[in-house]
Amino acid sequence: RGRLDYDGPTDTAIARFHQLLAAADDDGEATPVRILRRQLVDEAGQPVDHVGQGQLVTYRMTVRFEVPVEGPGVTFRVVAGDGALAYSMQTSVGERGRAYQAGEQAEVEVVFRLRLGGGGTFHLSADVVDNMGTVLFTDPRGPSFFVPPLLGVTGPADLEATIALDGDVRTNHEWSRIESADPGPG
């Protein structure tokens, strides 16, 4: 007695299936954080489930704090269809953000460029943590999307992601190199 929701290419059908899972209501369990909305959009702000290599996209998530939280942070993950971690990034450790009271909401935006050489179907996952790094909520049901493979390329690459809470960019990840000290002649 079901109904047809989508009839088309397999990759789009898989992405639609994951969207429906993500849209399902929480199980009613009391948690310190609730996800009110999740969406993957292109540069024009349109929802996407097919993303081209090199395309800039934004993962938008609205969270509501059910308890007071001092300086929350976010861990963002891209997970391959087989469950393998393709990419992960977190807000800067030790950097304090604003405090949120019970009932307040925050808009989380993760802007990243898709460079997943081997392509495939992926989904997004996120953790919301407090200022001590304690995980308050894990959301494994983020949007799914398909990325076509690049010919001759396999494996994930850097997505140049940034994470913002209510417009405040909370990531500051820069490559650095530790120079070795030259003890000189001795």
C-alpha cells in the first residue's frame, strides 16, 4: 500500500532514499540538541543531490539547543556509500564561541568544494559538541548526494571546508610546516 515517490536513475533514487531517511522525525528521545533542518544547496541556494567535481556547495543545518551550551562546536563528515569516512573537519579546538540558552537556535553552514576523485554516493554527518569537546548530539542522517568520478582518479581529497555558527566562521585550519632546527657543526 505504498506509493511511488521517485522513478528514475539509480543514483538519484539512492540520494532520494537518503533524503527521506534524513527527513524522518527524531525518535522522540530527549537530547541536548535537536536538528530542525538539514539541506545541501548549490551556490544559487537550490537543493542538490547530484554534485559535479569541483562544485562549491553548502550544507545548512538548523539546530536547537534543549539545554544551555557554552561555546558549541561542530564536527562535519562526508561518508561514502560503503560507510568509509571520505572527509572530516571540526571547528577550531580551544576557540570559544557564544553561549546558547535552552530553546535558542543556531544556523550551521559548512561550505565546501567537492573533489572526491573516485566519485560515488556520499552522505553528510555531523556532531554538535560543547566547549569541552563532549558530543551532545550526532546526526548521521544528513543529505545524500552523487558525485560522478573523474577518469583515472580514485580516493578522496581536501574539500576546503569551512564551518560557521550563526555566520561566525569557526574554523581556522591552515597548513603549516615545522622547520627542523639546524644544530650546526658541533
